Amino acid sequence: MPRMDLNVPFAEKDDAKRLGARWDAQRKTWYVPDGVETSVFWRWINATAEIDVWAPHYFIAESRKHCWKCRAPTRVYGLVLPDSHQTVNPDSENSSEDTWFQFGEPTILIYVTALLPSVAARMAAMTRHYRIDFSKTVGGSYWMNHCEACGMKQGDFELYCEPTGAFFPMSEHDATQIVLHGCAEPFGGCADTSYGDHFFESMRQVPPRLPLITGTVD
């Protein structure tokens, strides 16, 4: 796992040190040493990137569909957060500081525009077909899937927002076709959240090529 640097204000350095962070005098930054639980540093992780969604751990979801262009079958990927995730409260837009709200249910992310480097590295280890690209439909760039056969973009709306889409199961049976690869490290990103009955409890957790967390999506 890449080293996780922290953006710790001077007034909070003692708190960071007490939790286990170390000071890199050469780079002049605090960081999380190997073997130290990273989730306790979330408030300083959030400050290192454009972050409006955070979680102590996360899942890379894997499903399948047929490419709309070449019709070949292709694997597609997404990001699922447990019910302990937090998002920036929209009411904080008029405030000088962000306030965070913790939801009581899991979510699947859509239109992801930013990821912590550690999360991006995990996804890259899983697939090279989930990457930043420009969408004429939304008029901007976001992390999206691409067909493994022809490389065509597979937009988020069809995958996540259309009933029976690859990540929009309509039954428990459909949800069993989605595989969750657990990642035991903090998630940080900028994205929209999608709630509702996605039958998360029916999605399959299998031993992946990534470190797994134990337990269910909770």
C-alpha cells in the first residue's frame, strides 16, 4: 500500500502524533506509518484531496454487461461504501467549514470525479478499464468503465440508474451476480451517492486479488 500522507494543521499536530502519525522532516509532512490503523486519521486524509465522501473501508463491485457498441460481454466495476460512510452536508456550502453527515445505509457511488491515490491504485490493480474519461452527456470528466473488447465508454447512467443495469439489481437473484471485493483501508473521493434497495446483502463477497475486510456491508 502506498504511504498515506496527512494534511495536519499545526494546532492539531499533537492529536495526530498521539494517534500514531509520524513527522517526515525531509518532506515536512505528517504520514501514517505501516501497521497503524488509518481510519482514525480521516479528518486529515480528507484535507489532502477534493473529498466530499469518506468511509473507513470500501468495496470494489464487479459485474458484467454487454457493450452497447460491439455487443461483446465485458466486466464493469463500481464502488460501494458501507453504512459507516460520511458525506459533506449540503447545508455546509454557506459555512466556512465543511460539516459531515453519517448515513445509516450503504451506498453505491456514481459520477466519481476524484479518488484518493490509494483508492485509484487499488482500482488500477483490479482493472485498466475503469479510468477518467470525458463524457459529452454530462459535459465533464469522471471515472468510468470501458469495454474490454473495443474500449468504448460505458456511461454511469445505464450502469447505475437504469433498472436491471449492471449495478441496479431488481431482485436478490440479480444482486448475486455482483461480486464485492473488500478493501481494508479508508476511502476518499468526490462523487454522487445512490441510495435505495440495491440488495447489498445479497451481493457476493469472494476472495479477491485485494486484501479483504471481514463481515458484511455494515
